[in-house]
Amino acid sequence: MKTKLILKGRKVKYMPRFLDDFWDYYPDLLPYKDAPSEQKAGKLRSEFWKL
């Protein structure tokens, strides 16, 4: 699935599936922000590079 991205009022061509995958990943970042740890950082880093 392609997603439109709008930046500063300008439409940008369709972005690859990365944006959909990123927004699925994003909720995992919020608990890390409140309670960071090396273990969580490693897990999140690994998941991010799979995107």
C-alpha cells in the first residue's frame, strides 16, 4: 500500500510501504520515551532496521 505524505503544504509523491510500517512501529517508541533502557533500545533499534 502506498501512502501520501504532505510536507509543509506541498504534496510529495507516494512513499513506499515504509511509512505504514513506521507508524505501526511508532507506538513501541512511546513507552521507551518514558522509561528508556539499554535492553529496550537494542530491541527498538533491531526492529527499526527491519523496516
